[in-house]
Amino acid sequence: QVQLVESGGGLVQAGGSLRLSCAASGRTFSSYAMGWFRQAPGKEREFVAAVTKSGANTYYADSVKGRFTISRDNAKNSVYLQMNSLNSEDTAVYYCAANLYTVARTARNYDYWGQGTQVTVSS
């Protein structure tokens, strides 16, 4: 079992930046590929970004490419999502997720989830 706790959400003006953090329990953090997903009311949970176990490779949804950056610090058991040039379409609850196997774009492939953190972008 892995416990994930997100933080860093809040209210930000359009064009601004926000940095989300996700802290994981245990000492086997490097055994998990990590991902960020988001969900707005009435919409499906969608893939945002993912990073491989070593942090060497990253993947992004087309909607956030060039604006968001995912990274990880295995020594701190943490994964981050730096969000720049935010707009109203980025408003959602953001979730951190861990995948025992490999990176994936589908939520059902992830084994553990955080509680989510709200990001609201004013237009």
C-alpha cells in the first residue's frame, strides 16, 4: 500500500503559475511510475502528465504541452507538477497517482491515488 498526499492547489489568475506537490509514503517510491490527472465537474478524469520511475522520461497531454512540467525527486518520495500560463480550462481537481508497472495515459492503469487538490483559475 502507498499513501499519496497532494498539496499546492488554490486560486490563481489566468496567465499565472502554480506548483503542485505529491508526497508518497514508504521507501519504494522509485518502483512506481507517477502520473497527474485532473477532473472537472461533469467531465471524465483526464490524463495530464506522467514520469517514468527514474524520472528520465516525461509524457504530457496535448492540452498542457509546453505549459506544464512534471518532475520527481526519489530521495524525497515526491512528484511535482509545475503549471505555467494557466487558463480557465485548467480548473479542476488534480490527482496524483502511482503505477506499479509503467507510465500510462489511462486512469484505470494506476494503483494508488491521492485525495486530490483543487486548482481554480480565474478568467
